[in-house]
Amino acid sequence: MDIVLSQFYIEAGANFPFTHVFQQKISREISKLVETTEEFTSKYGADFTIIIRISAKTLIDAIEFRGPTIFKRDKDVEYTMFLPYTPLANEVANSGSYEAPFHNILEGAAECPERLGLECSKLRAEFSGITRRFLDDKTIRSTV
């Protein structure tokens, strides 16, 4: 099963500078660590893809989720995950510290599959290792 993260920012000025390279790398990493369960397979099938759309909002203090939206023909289950965003968060991110938004992305990337009955304990156990590897990787964020 594949888990795909993509970014789609709808609120002007509320975004994080993660690149398409980031989206590809984190999607592969998460897909390796999330395990299918009988509950998920009996409800959706073994060949469904989970798509998590990352966005941001200024007036929230915690991650918000919308979904799931199920597309049986395309075999997709989709969520939108809104991350908390403040101008201060952006200043911190621009200074090179992406830890807070990255942690929120990982947390949401585990919570969405868990809501669908998937097993995410391996993913959660790897949070700190994933964080270290990704935050050291300069290709995951734009410099603009």
C-alpha cells in the first residue's frame, strides 16, 4: 500500500517551504513503515492508496483533519491535514529550523492511517530518526 503526501496551501501566506523532493521522500519513508491490517483490507481492499494533502491555517493551534474522502473507482482514500501556522513559525522555518512543522507532518501522517485502522507503531517508533535524516537533508526545502 502506498501513502502519498502532497502539499496544497489554500490560505494566502500560510505555507511551509517543503519541496516536491520532500513529498516524494517522506511518502516513500512512511509507506515502508505503515502496515496493512485485516480491518483496512476488508473495508477498502489491499490496493488502495492513502493520500494526505498538507495545508496550513493561521487560526488553529492543533492539527485539523478533513476526511476521509473515498474514491472507490480510483482506489484512493484522501485526507486533508491543516497544520498550525503563524508568522513566527515561518520566521523559525526560514531560519532553518523546520522541526515543529515537520513533527506535525509526521504526527498527521501517522494519525490519518490509524483512523483507517492501519498499524503505525513502526512509523511512530522511527519519528526521531526520520526527523534527524530529513532535517539534515537540504533538498527537502526551498530556498526562495
